[in-house]
Amino acid sequence: MPLNHAIPIYGLHYYYQQRVVSLPLLGVRAEASIKELAAQVKLTQTYDNNATFPIEAKYSFPIPARASVCSFVMIKQDGTRVIGAVQEKSEARETYKTAMAEGQQASLMEQQTPDVFQVAVGNIPSKQRVQIELVYATELSEDEESDSIRFHLPVHIGARYGQAPQPILSSFLRKFFISSSSPTPFLTLAMSSLLSSAPIQSCPTSSSSHSPNYARVSLSSDSPLDKDFVLTIKSAGLDTPRCVAELHPSHDTVALGLTLVPRFKLPDLSRQEFVFMVDRSGSMDGKRIEAAKKALVVMLRALPHQESLFQITSFGSLTTSLWPQGSKPYNQETLEEATRHIDTMRADYGGTEIRAALQHCFEARKLDRPMSVLMLTDGDAWDLDGVLTEVKSAVAAAPKDAYLRVSVLGIGNSASTAMCEGMARVGNGTCMMVGEEETTFTGKIARMLKAAKTPPISNISVDWGRSAAKVSNEKAATPPDYDDFEIVEGASEKPKKKTLNIFDETVDDPMDVDSTPAPPPPPVVLAGFPPAQQAPFKIQNLFPNIRLNAYAILQGKSIPKTIAIRGSTVDGAEIELPIPVTISHLQNTPDAPPAVHALAARKVIQDLEDGQHALKATLANPDDADLLARTVKASIVRLGKTYSIASTHTSFVAVDESKPNVPPVPVLFIPAPDVPTPQIRNFSSAPPVPQGMGGGMASPRRRAGPLDLSVSMSAAPVPMTFGASPSGSSPLETFTPPRRTPGHTSRQIVRRVQ
């Protein structure tokens, strides 16, 4: 039966005797500390096992793509804290699997995408609770004005189009209605300048302050938080250049974080092509498509009047353009035609095929001028790697005098930050995020379009205070690796010329095949960390009124007094801006590494994942693609282990080494109930399934269901209440699934009950 006729199962569950049992996850609570332009967030997830046997639970949840997950702790019911360790991903899975087989309590956290993580908690003892505590550091994103920033706590993973990562397919999540019974502060603010305001867009709050530079925020209502939490912070001087330094407590390193909102004016590009790509998939229905239309009207009226070409492309399961023959000159007639076209837009294009839409756009571009793509989307698709590869390839292939830039306006509370920010990052553009509750976002649109019209500033570099002499001295102090050389004495006599016998009677088998086994691939040998690791590896652009964040990890404990950013414009003008360095005072959560180091290491890893690095030059054979890929992976694993960071190649695993209270329970595969999937009885408010992909027109492609969670903004555990069924059934009530559908092959890991 097609997915759009099935009712999905929401919530954590496991299968027992061909019945669905739920729900071990009780709730989530959050605590956050904001200092200047960064935040550290602690999420605590509480799991409960009311069954009479040990179980394993899996749960997926959102984290901003710009964040760095840097701590993972499992807390047993008796209060014992089991600190998670970072291991290479396959090694962590094996550690978790072994612990499960031996009956030990264990947990595993993996990155599925940069903004979706999954936690597996194994061997939860019968009638016991376990808590998972994770910490992440995150940058604060831009807001409507340049001197305001926003803290975003996502509580919802939107339904995404396409094939999800395999572990997510077997995890179903329900929306939890969790309330705070008291206005306990969950968020603290500390700024070097006076706080002007801190409006919360998603829920009622109260705040208190004993200093104009400090504030505490708490929920003032017992009503559940079922939307993303967004806090806007306005403080004098937030747009001034600053650089903070942080000493690592256990490594001889200094992490520097630079933030800058440039203020300069350059004439607009004289000739450029603008292509507005509008996501009209079903997930954009309602407020999202209306926000996209509103933004598009504003952008069109701000285009340069001289020698500008423009086009409007709509995409979903199909891609269409306003003018199939290509972009048209910008004038009053074409502007009015485009405005009428915008009025007719609906979210009726089915699924979210971003990659195909980009291919359509790039193939139709003009090659006699630069091109700016401005995409308006929620980014709700799983094909992240394919989309980013498409953008990177197009940007790299563009002629120097007809360069390509891709900017994104992410729309919606559950918009994928990994997709939206990723496209802008590899596309040398900008990204702004707009929530569904925002009524005014003209400032973001204006800055985004201004950046698209501005000529690029090239040769941007940052002097991190490491003099060339100091770097040279460090290199000179490192002895050369003489193992790379072989000393051969010269021959005293002239060597004889080599001869070849072309009738060698010992060679009598023309079919003789060399049986020597193929040599193993060359090992990956990583040199020590360089004196300075910068992220972004190469700063591609500097835009007026668009915040630039850059990081560096310096070897040694010396902190520079100042740093400097330099570059040049297309007309040859040089720029230079010195910035003083101050010590970071962001309070770090216990068991978590320093926040600036965590952010810097995550950004370096991101560069490695994007292919922005200089590792190729370090290889003995730079053309060996396999060796390069293994070297990149090894570099990511080393960074993840050194600075305790979850990534594409590293995961957190926590294993309780104490003696298990119960004998090991074997794991086996049992076929799971097949679609049509039944509705869980004890949850009467499961949302309906959208028709087709993204809630738009029906499509034969499968789409993952929406993944929801809500967050309790309290500093202490609170009683959890779930929506009960009319009969007052228990949250662990089960039911018999319908008859199996022939040919279905889905399977589910479950535990055998002795």
C-alpha cells in the first residue's frame, strides 16, 4: 500500500511477539548558557523501561548544523555517571554491540546528518530509568539587524524527502507533551555590553536580571513547549569586530574565535544574472510558501536596474521556469510579469528534488557574466551529500570572470540547517533563516541581496599572531625524518650496459601469470598538528553587513595580543583590520571540553568533509584518490578524538563496566509488522500523514515521517504526563498488527524474552 495511505507509528517503540510496545522515552530538558556570540547547551533525555525485561531504545533528534556535540554521559538510576568516549564510528558500534551481547548497559550516539543525531540506549534494566546527557557548543545565528543575534533550540525534525540514513528508518518518534511545573531558569545570558531586549518568539517566558549585562530566562507557563525555542538578543556592540582566546585545560593549544560584521560600500556589479529558485514542494505549504512569496517580491524590487538578467525557477518533483527560453532583462514589463507569476504560486510540486533543480539551473545559465542563485527553501530533503556535491562542482567549473554564487533563505522552524547553510557555504554565498512565526524579515532579505550584488573581495587572509620567524623556528626544531632517504655510495667504475636475450629457452610458458599477491594499500601517516589550523580553510568572501566567523587552533600556550584580517578588492584596493584579542569567559559544562575549541575543531572537520584542505600536497602520490580519502578520514578521526567531537567518522559510546545484574539476553531478528502501519492506541493525537511527498501532490517516492520532540525548559526533572487513550490505557499497552502485506521485507531488531 502506498505510504500516503498508511498511518505512521510515532514514538520510541520496540516489537514484542508481533506487537508494538511503547514508550521508554519520558522527556527532554534543556539548559543553556550564552556568552557573547556562542552558547553551550546541555540536553538531558530520560528513558524509562516499564517492561519486565531489558530493552533497547533508539531516538533521533535535531541539533543545529553549526553546533559541535562535545560531551556524552549516561546516568544510571542510582546516579552513576558513565562518561562517553569518542571512537571511530565502526569501532564505537562494535564496542556498543559487544557491551549489549555481554549484558552491559551501554549507549551510542551517532551523527546521521550534521543536524540530525541518533542515540541508542541498550540493556535498559526492567523497571528502571536511564538518562542521557549531551552537551553541544554552537554559534549564535544572525537576526533582523546587524547588532542582534538569535539563539535557536530546535525541537522538531521536519519530514524530509528521499531516502533517509538507514538507522533513522527504524526509529519512529512521537510528539511529547511535557510541561514545566515551575518557572525555573533554564537559560543564562552574559554580554560585555548592555542588553537591549530579548524577545522570545515561540513561548511565554519571564526574565530576571541583577545587571544590565546579565539575564536569566525561564518559562512562565505550564503549557507544553511544542515549537522551536527562538530567543532574539540585542546588545550594543554585537556587530563590532572581536576575537576571543581560550586555553585548553589538557592540551598545549589556544583556540581563537573571530567574529566580524564588515561595514564597507562597493559599487554593485554592473552585469549579473539573478536566478530565484523557489521550493514549491508540499512541505512548503501554508506559512512557508507565503513567506517565500513575500521575500521574493521584496527581492525583485531591489535588483539593479542596469544590465541585470533574472529568472524565477520553481521546483519540487519537477522543475519549471517562468521563461523557458532563459533569463530576461530586468525592466518594468518583466517585473510586472514576474509579480503576477508569484501571485499564482502554490506548494503543489510534490517532493523536494533540490539536486535536479540545481542541475536545471546551472545548465541554463549565461556564461558571459557572473550568476547569483538565491534559493528559498526549507531544505527538507535527505540528499545532502548529492546537493552539496552539485553546488561545489558548479562553483569550481565556473569561469573566473563569470563566477557562480549560491545563497539560501531557509524558511520554517524545522528547516534543515545542514542543507540550507551547507549550500551557501560551498556556494560562496550567504544563508539567512526565517521562522514560521516571523512577521518581519526585510532586514535579512536586504542584507542577503546586497551581498549577492557586491563584487567579491579576494585574497582574504587572517594573521593569527603567529610570526613567520616563530613558525620557522618550530619547523627548524623538528628533526628531519631520515627514514625517507636511502644513502647509496657511488660506483667507482662505469656500469655495464644491460642486455636482453630475445631467445631465452627458459621462457617456455607464454601464459605464465605472476602469482605474487597485490601489495596492500599504502598506510596513512599523519604528521603532527600544524602550528595553526584555520577554519574556514580559505575565506572565500567578505560581504557588507554579513557576519563572518572564523576560528583557529594554535599549538602552544602563547596568546597573541592582536590578529589582523587582510584582503583586496577587484580594483586592487587593499584592506586590513587589526582586532585585539580577549580571553573567553564562556562557562564550560562539567565533562565537556572548552566551547571555543569544540567549535574550532568542528569547523576544521567541516572543511575536511567539504574537501577544503591541503592534505593532497602532503601525500607521496597526490593522484592516489583512495589514499587521499583515507587520509581525510584519519584526520577527522584524530580531531574528533583529540577534542571530543562527534562527526561523520566519530561517535560517542558509553559502557557501564560494572558487573551486569542480569544475564546477557541474546538478540535476534524478527520480522516487524508491515504496512499499513497501525495507529498506537495510547496516543490519540498523532498527526495525519501528508498526501504525497511533503504534503503536496501524490508521488510514488517514499517519504520519511515527521520526527517530533518537545523540550522541557526546567533545571530539574518534572512529572511527565502523556496523552491517555479514552479507556485510560497504559503507555505500554500493545495491540495486534494487521495481516502482513505480501512481499514486504522490513525487519526490526528485538530482544528475546526468556
